[in-house]
Amino acid sequence: MPLSEFTLIYRYFSALGRGEAVDLSVGDDCAILHLDATERLATSVDTMVEGVHFPADSFPEDIGFRAVSAAVSDLAAMGARPIGMTLALTLPEADELWLHAFSQGVAAAVAEYRLPLVGGDTTRGPLTITVQVLGALPATQALLRGGAAPGDELYVSGTLGDAAAALAFLAGDWRPPPDHAEYLLDRFNRPRARIALGRELLGRASAAIDISDGLLADAGHVAAASGVKLLIEPALLPLSPALAAHPSRQQAIQWALTGGDDYELCFSLPAGETAPAGCTRIGRAIAGSGVDCGLDVDMAAGYQHF
Amino acid sequence: MPLSEFTLIYRYFSALGRGEAVDLSVGDDCAILHLDATERLATSVDTMVEGVHFPADSFPEDIGFRAVSAAVSDLAAMGARPIGMTLALTLPEADELWLHAFSQGVAAAVAEYRLPLVGGDTTRGPLTITVQVLGALPATQALLRGGAAPGDELYVSGTLGDAAAALAFLAGDWRPPPDHAEYLLDRFNRPRARIALGRELLGRASAAIDISDGLLADAGHVAAASGVKLLIEPALLPLSPALAAHPSRQQAIQWALTGGDDYELCFSLPAGETAPAGCTRIGRAIAGSGVDCGLDVDMAAGYQHF
């Protein structure tokens, strides 16, 4: 007898539903959560499709972890505290081994972000994972895209281009040494959303966004929302040792500028503000519009779903 | 040049994002909503896949309206006030005509339920629609599945089996007269979630659920969560004139018992409580477990995704 969706959901996910803000978890028509009286709700949704957002031969553990991280990254970019998520899973068949492995990856992300899974839906169809995240924000604060002003300095967290380099390695386009390859694959498969950094930036950063579609594309959203021009200096872009070791520095910079999926934060600080540890200044805001990095970059290499 | 996902989302959906509880809508990394200080958050997620949850030749307007209604129905079943939703749309291609029509259906649902669309994600892949709904509940009240007690009376809203009869008509299994066919198709394509009824039942009903998988299946969830046995009398099931006119009463009752997609509410009231208008008593709760309708029903005819 085929497993019913209820059996699937309860068997694999109901243990992941406990959390501080959760009054009622998986098992009724809705989950119920509470916020503190002075908090507001932040919410975002993110879908991953097999063959579009991850290679068809990805490990289910990685698919689960990465799908949650990608959604949580939007909470980080707002400076929100994670309180819960729902997961809508469309599966070609009820494959218990696959589901078990996938649930391990989701469980790792639940632990990493202290983000309980409070609801879900399982349907039959082509493999698609949609994660909706819920977070809490102080009543009067949020990191928005629209606050950068001329004179502000532009920063990013971590290193850029690693996930794009990993995909190029998987496609056979280059062959890094084994330890570099392992590092890059981990960056693609197990991105860490910058929740702690986002909360540290609340009240300090004038604008912020997470880099999911590539630095130039995402910085473009900040420039447009803020009504400024962003100047980015390619020489300042932080590259991992693995990426810096690529034989073509031009290729490495291209990935750092246009590769998506790193889930680092890009943010602006008023001049003179000290950036948090692990962040690198990459440029600044001036009057004008758009993003200028002084290079003729192939933007099509950046990620576009259509 | 293909449309980017941002262009798609902004063109069709950004006008639907205003609402009382919405502080920041589509356009940043997250939406921001607020609850009243005495309220809690109710949330649920629902996915519809082409060819599984709706026929492949459905009108995009109907797909949009119905996907939202199915998700909103879970808010109704908790007694929650809708405050916002997000929509994750996976599309085979960026078809502007399809998107325009689909957005009309979503817009009709936004108006029907006063439920602003505050966030979304558009990806390329097989047609899949995931709607996450957000609602507000009083701090100390919710309609749960687990509160029915022996002696309570069991009720449903509206009429049952219409959506299943519509699907049978579409499959060519029977041929109702044109006005009945039109009514039944409207019931399948444009289900109305029972938000007002849910809020009316808050503090009165001992248990409630929405009927999305079929009366017997969903009543089974109430019975299990409440630790009671539910007796359902087939002769009491409310049938629409269109369904009552079916040549086989046995078939009509079968659809009413096992057909999904009607999105009516099934709820229990303590004996002596008067039911709201438009609701019908169909049975009662006694000590025991499971659901008994006195018939040998083919449960496989009820909806199971796997």
C-alpha cells in the first residue's frame, strides 16, 4: 500500500516542530505561533526545482539543507530572528530512502538555525521544494534594501563566487585540487545563512540584501531601491583560497561578480562605521543609479530563472 | 529577451499586496506584517500540481482562485482572520497570457478573502502552485481537531460531493443537465473557503476541520485527535440539487462521503448548541475510535496523493 501524505509527514518531520515561539505545530489545519508584544512578523518564500536550482544527482541531505538555508537567508537579510518554517514538498514518488535522507538535511538546518518546522504539504509531482520562513523583528527596526545614501561604504560578508565555481567544477569546466573541490562543494551544498550577522547589523546598516542571484544583480536591487549608484571595486572582492587558486583570475572575478547561491550579505554602512568581523569593504555609494564595477561583465552569466 | 522573475512578479502581483496588517509588502527580502498585541499567528501551506490537483486544461483564472481558496480553507478551519499570503509559482515557461489570466484568479481571491499577497517566488519547472497563508487568532482561542467529546453533535457546512461530481463529469463518467453542470464546475473551480463560519464557530465548536480530502478521511482526523468515535448518518448528508439529481443515489452518497475538494467545514458542537445557518447535522460523537457511516465505502475513492 502506498504511504499516505500524512504518514510521510508525521514519520519524518513531526519531531522537528518544537520551538520557543511555537504554540501548536504540525498536525492540525494550521500551526500557531506567537510573537512578543513588541515584535513584528517577517516572512519570505523560496522554491527550488530539481535540474534548475540543484543538479539532478544531488544528495537528498544537501537538497534539504540548502533549500532551508536559501529561504532563511532572506530572514538574515532583514535582520530577523527565525521562529518557524513550513515546507511544501512535491515528490515524483514516495521513496522512503530519499525522504529519510532529505529529512536528515532538513533536520540539520532546523538545528543550525533553531528554526522549527511547523507545517508542511506533500504532493506527488516533479521534485520541487518550497520553504516559507517566519521570523520576528523588533517593532521599529528592519534591514531594508532602500536605505543606502551617497557616501555610504559597501560591504559583503564571507567570500564570493564559491558556489558558482563549484557548479563549474561539477560541470567539468575545471578541476581544482581535492581539498579545494571539497571546500567549494560544501559552499554550494551547505550554504550558511548569515542570521547572526543580520541581527548584528540591525540599526547599523543603512541597507542590506542577501546575495542569491549574484553580487551585481543583487547590488542592483539595493541601488534601485535606495536611489543611488553603487561603485564596486573588483580588486577588493573577497575570494576564498580555493577560488583565488583558479588559473584565471578573470574567471574567478566573474564568478564573484555574477555567481549566485553564495547567500552572503551585501550591505551598506555610513562612512566611519566599523564593519563586523568577517566582512570586507568592496565599494561605495554615490549619487546616480545602477551598479558600476569598471568591467564589461557578461551579466547573462548571473542567475536568471527565465 | 526572456522576462526575469522580478519583472513577472512586479508586473502582475505587486498591486495585490496592500492590507491592514501589512507594513512592508512584495519587493524586499521579506514582507513585514503585524499582529494585534493580543493575537497569535496561524499559518498553513498548500501545494497544487497540474494533473494531480487540477486537470491540465483548467483555465488559469480558476487555477489561481482555487489554489488560494484551498490554502485559505485551513485558516477557516482554525477560525483565523486572514492577514496575508505568499505564492510560490513554478512555471514551464514565462507565458504572459497565462500569467495574466492566472493573476486575475489570484486577484479575485485576494478580494474575496481580503488576503493581501505579500511575497512570492517564481521559478521555471513543471506547473506547481504553493500558497502559504497567514492568519490572526485571538490569544486564547482556536478551532482544533482534538476537542470533540462523546455526546457532541457533528455538522457540516454547505453541501458535499459537488467537486467530486464535477470531476466525474469532466472525465465523461456522467452528463448532468447544463445548469447543473455549470453549478458543479463552479463548485470545483471556485470553492469558497468558509472564513466567516470559522470565526463564528470560535469559542462554540468543540472541534473543526476543513473537508479537503473527503468527509470520511477528514472526520477520521477529528476522531483520532479527539479520541472519540464519529457516527455519520448517510441519509443526513446535505446534497446540492445538482447532486441529488444524479440517477444513482448510491453514487451521490459515495461522492459526499469520500470526494475531496469541497472545502466545507466539518465541526462538532456540544449537544443543545444551535448550529449556524447553512450547516447540517450529519451525526454525533460517542466513546470509541474511528468513523462509522454504516456503509461499506470504497475509501480508495477518497483523495490520497500517494
